[in-house]
Amino acid sequence: GENVEQHPSTLSVQEGDSAVIKCTYSDSASNYFPWYKQELGKRPQLIIDIRSNVGEKKDQRIAVTLNKTAKHFSLHITETQPEDSAVYFCAASFTSGTYKYIFGTGTRLKVLA
Amino acid sequence: DTGVSQDPRHKITKRGQNVTFRCDPISEHNRLYWYRQTLGQGPEFLTYFQNEAQLEKSRLLSDRFSAERPKGSFSTLEIQRTEQGDSAMYLCASSLGGQAGEQYFGPGTRLTVT
């Protein structure tokens, strides 16, 4: 069935260190993988995304990698800052024509000053 | 604010009552989604509209739930005979059609059923 697994569920890092969050999806036909950041009480906001024809994408301190064969994709945040503390969700967009998202269960990232 | 808006932001209701939520998407977006998010979980897909047509409904959407998008602009989600298990954040998102891409989320309506 349609499923996205996300690990870890919580992650604490020291300010300045890197953070890595990993996701696995089930449908090999998925072709779009967004990452959303959700701060407490706020709406999810897109921070980076990747399409299946690309292996890696970077935007300043944030990068996403995709391994289509293994059906894995990962979020990498370098030089973490306290304002990076939030819940991060990965998602896979299924090609059913609706492009609905199937979300992972989220990772609560805490950046310790 | 030209983003996705939702109303109300909070709703407290007693079990058995009916509630209706409204979502106003970004004006040029033809795709509209409803998701439900419970504490500590990722959003779960409920239903999808392309313009005014409801094209997919999740199995999560029981007969007590109904959604409309009458003119292809705003959408409403109604829950009849609410149950405590309906307590959640209801998120609306919209996007521009063509291919899979960014969905813009509204602030959500937090429903508490007592």
C-alpha cells in the first residue's frame, strides 16, 4: 500500500552540527518528494523538494538526496541553528493523478545552543 | 494575505453536533486537498478536488464526512454527528495543476470534540 516511513522520530543536535533525517517510500511510481517544516502551532511550509529524475538538490544549508533504487530519500541540514528547531515531515507524491501527498510521521529536531 | 486561509481556526463542539469548515485556496490554484493531522503524526490525506470535481476520497473519510467545492474556488468540509475521535487539526492545501508540485497549506482548523 501507500506508505512513507520516517526516522528518527526525535533528533537532538548541538548548534553548528549536521542533522540527517531519512525516509523510505513504498510506491516505486512516486516521482516528487517534498520536505516540510512545521513550527509549533503553524502551518507546514515547504523547505526543499526533489523530483525522481534528480539524485541530489541543495539550497544553502539544506540538501536532499534521492536513491530511487532503494526508494530512500534524506534531508541534510548543515551548520544547524536554534531556529531550525521544528518538526520536519517528508512526503511522497503518488502518481494517481491527484498528486496527493503521503506523509511520514515526522521528526522533531531540537538544536541545542 | 494571498495564501491559503481557513475558517474557523478553532472549533469546540459537543459529541453528536455537526460542524463545517471553510478553506479559501490561492486564487489561481485548481487543485485543493484536505488533510487531517493528529498530535505527533503527519498529515493524512482525506480528499482531493480538481476545480469543482471531487476526484478522490480516502477510506478515512467515513459517511459522516462530506466535502464540496461548488464553484471551483473555496471548499467546505462538513462532519456530521461528530465523535471524540474526530478531534484533530484539519488542514487544507492548494496547488497549481499539471504535475506533482508544491502544495501550499492553510493554517488549519483545530477541532475539539468534547
